[in-house]
Amino acid sequence: MSVYVFTGKDMYRQEERLRKLKEELKVDEDHYVVIDASNKKAFNIDVAMMECDTFSLFDGSDRKLVVLKEPFFLNSATKEADAKASDKKKTKENTEREYRLNVIEQYLKSPNPMTTLVFYCHNFDADTRKKEYKVLQKYGCIINKFDKMKPWDFEKYADQELAKKGYHLTKDARSELLLRVDSDNLLFHNALEKMDLYDKKDLDREDIIHIVPASAEINVFQLSNCFIQKDLAGVIKARDEMRNAGMDVNAMIAMLASRLRSFYNMKKLNENGLYAGQIATRLHANEYAVKKGLENTFGTSSHEILTYLKELAELDQGIKGGIIDPQAGFDAFLIKNGGKHAGNSRTI
């Protein structure tokens, strides 16, 4: 059957598969149709299925590729009428859903052999609980799942891609690149495109910082790691990057507190005799992330991390009460706790 479901959060591999499918079918632009299926109110299932059966009698083409992009009816974020909705609304939604299911099923029973149809869940996992998904399964649709790579697999993949392009990165540069793309294929290949424009094959950490932008999440990751390792210079750099990106100091405090809570939970369980795998199971976390967390907190006790959390909580209350200036208070907290020498009076 020439009906596919592309699902998963590795958007780059999805895009590559769609591109290759288009090449394999030798479909030109006139016979490549992308329909926005994300808007529940605007999308029309009849029009979409009709497109699969529509060919010009004069163009001579024998192949067509129809892509239903971001189908709302496969997205778990699309909510059906809840129990509090009016009977009229629930009846209307049920009628629309059953009609949509019927139209899809009728097409799947006798799909156009000259048309390839793709249900393209580009930035979400198709919800396997949806009736539409079950109908697609029932009729043998080809489901391609593009999950994000595991960090250890992604590192090998990134090394191979860098080698193909002739790049030579220092150890620090490689670590910085992996941190900034966060095992995301799309971010990685976007970074490669920017590196190609840089016209330089031997890169150090400063080159990567200059070429590849860091997200707020990556910056707070750096901030928390440097903070827990008492690397004040790293703390300053991460904080300044977040500030230059326009992040509010209250958001910085909240994000740092969240990371420190994760560190505390990992460390506390580790001190109680649990290993990384057991901690990951207990916290419903990634084992690799737990291992890295334990490495970062080596030499730091859970009690010390809890002390930082208490100070952040007091800082937050002081800011909300108008007693403490947010920026000055946060800077003082970082000076006191983010360096190897307590009470460091260095200005940041």
C-alpha cells in the first residue's frame, strides 16, 4: 500500500525520508501536493482524499505524492469535547469524527495505486490511541517512526558526519557542539550548514560558540553544571549569554532551581546506595543523563545542593516581596556559591 505515516521527533530524518520518497517516485513539483491538516476548523478531509484521486488528463504523469502535514486528528494535543461540553457540541464532534473516519477508511479500502499518501506528523508523535491511527494500522499503512537518537548513538553519528565533511574539532569544540545541538539531528545539520559557511575545517571551542547559537535550555544546562562544579568563569559566561539573549532574571532563577532539584534527587538516591540505572528507573529519567548528573555533582553532597535550593527559595521570596533587587540578588548568590572560594568579592 502506498500510504505512509511519518511520526517521531527527529524532524531532520523525517524531512530526508520525504525528500528521498519524492526522488524515488520521480514526482515533479506539479504532482507534489502538501495540504495543511493542522487546523481542525479549516481542514477538509473530502478535499484531501479527492486530491489523491485527481489527475489531469493532459499532463501524462503517472505518479503523485500527497502529504497531509501535521494532521490534527493524529495529534494527542488535539482535545475532543470533554465531559463538561454541551451535548450539542459533543454530538457535533462525534459526527465529524465518524465522518472523517469513514472517508479515510473508504479511501484505504481502495487507494489510488498511482498516488502515494503521507500522513506527515512532522513535530509530534502520532497518538496510537486515536481511532484514525487504528484505522491506518488496520489497513496496513506503512508506519515510519523517527525517534531521536540516544546520546551515545548520536555522538557516533555526529563524528561520522563531521569526518565526511573533513572537519577536525578539538575535544572542547566537539563537546561544545554536542551540548548545543542536544542530540537533535535538525539542529546538528543546521549547525553543519553554518560551519560550511565559516570556511574553516579546524575548529576550536570558541569557533563553535561563535558559529552555533545556544538555546536558553542549553545555557541553563551550562550554568548549572559550572555552578555545581564551582567554575565561576563558566557561571559568568553562561549567565551573560542568557542575559544577552534577553532572558529575565526570574526565569534564570527558576530554571537553575529546577536543574538543582534534579541534581539533588540524583545525588540523594546515589548516597542511599542506588546506581545510575536504578536512579533513572526511580526518577523516570534517561540513564545517560543520570550518569552525567552524577559526574557533575562528584564531590558535592545532597545536603550542599539542598542548601543552594533553600537560598534560591529565600531569594525568590525576597524578590517577590520587593525586598531584594532581582539582578543584584542573583549575582550575589552566584558569587557566594558559584566559585571555589566562598565569600569571593569579585564583581560579576
